[in-house]
Amino acid sequence: MSEFPTRRAEFLMGVRDTLPLIAGAIPFGIIFGAVAATSGLTPAATLAMSAFVFAGSSQFIAAGLVAQHVTVGFIILTTFVVNLRHALYSASLAPHMRHLSQAWLLPLGFWLTDESFAVVIARYTQPDKSPHKHWYFFGSAVAMYSNWQLCTLIGVIAGQAIPDARGWGLEFAMVVTFIGLVVPMVKDHPMLIATLVAGGTALLANGLPSKLGLMIGALLGVAAGIVAEALMKPEPVTILAEESV
């Protein structure tokens, strides 16, 4: 008998560990479906965007730009900038996934989200040598993708009944979810410095066009973390580590 979890066990663990994060994505997906359907996109186009783009924040931005009759080129550029953070996620995962074939890398790359990254990188950094950790990624990705499609559909259907979906203020659920993603990962002082620099920069640069503040914050946060790690020996941040258990 193998000492490692089976493919099925890894898949189910990925689904299970992602379920708490899905709770925060549910209202976000429903609001997107409702907002997009009333922003000039047809129901079919709204569902297709969720199916083929699968990037919540970028989809919201794109729907808003469509409503403003912005050119297609500018919409593509803006959403590209917003999604550049996924390049940082990919760089973190690459050492753990370089052995996989393109048949695995292409769909997992498409399905990579903030939520899946948080649980998957935690799984990959666990000390066991399980050869099936990509099945954990697969389980997390399928759970997130299925939820997003269903919530978009619900939002589209409810769009006419909720003409001002943004006014419900349910976006706070996604903010709480992101906080829940970040805090457990802050386990030493370089990580804490990187988090503070990234968050502070993104907040101060929030008014920049095309959501450039998000990318600038991410890049400066990475740079600050690298410098801090070079200058100090990482020490556990006891309070945050205990709260994340």
C-alpha cells in the first residue's frame, strides 16, 4: 500500500480545502452575473465570459468598461494588467509543477485563481513527497470553476429582479475572503513586510488608471520581501501564526 494519498484522495482534499473560500466567492459571482447582464452584455456573452475568462475582478472591470462603450483594445489591456498578478503566482508554483506535461499545465494554468493558489501553494510546501499533488490543484480548480459558472448563471437570471446589484454591498465578502487568504501566509517578518508594503502601496495608488496600483503594489511588495529576507533571518510572527491555525 502506498504511503501517499491516492489521486482521488488528493482531488477530494483540494475540493474540501477550497470550500471555505468558495463561500466568499458566491455573492461575488452572483453580483457579476447580475451586473454584467445589465451592462450591455447579453446573457450568453456573460456566461461565455465566465466560462472562457474565469477571472472575477477582471470580469467586473470588463463589464463596467463595456457599459461605458470603451474600445475592445483598452478593455483587453486593462484586464491584462489586472491579471498580471497571476504571473507571480505561476512563478511560485513553477518549481513544484515543472515535471508535469502540457496536458496538465495548460488547464491548471487557466484555472489558477487567488483562492486556488492559496490552498495549492500550501499543499505543495508541505514536506511529504506525494506525487499526486497536482490532483489536489485539480480538485481545487474544479470546485472554484464550477461554483463561478453556477453563480454567474444565478446572477444572470436574477439580473432583472435586482436592477442595482452593486447597491447590495455584497462585495465585502470578497474582501474578507482575500484577508483570509493572506493572513495565514504571513509567518515571518519578511512576509509581514512584503504584505504591509504591497497593501499600503495598492491603497495609496488605488486611483491610478487601469488598476495599475494593484500591480505596482504587488511588485513593490515582492521587492520589499526579497530585501527584508536578505537583511534578516526569517523569524516566526507568533501572533499571526497562532491566529492562522
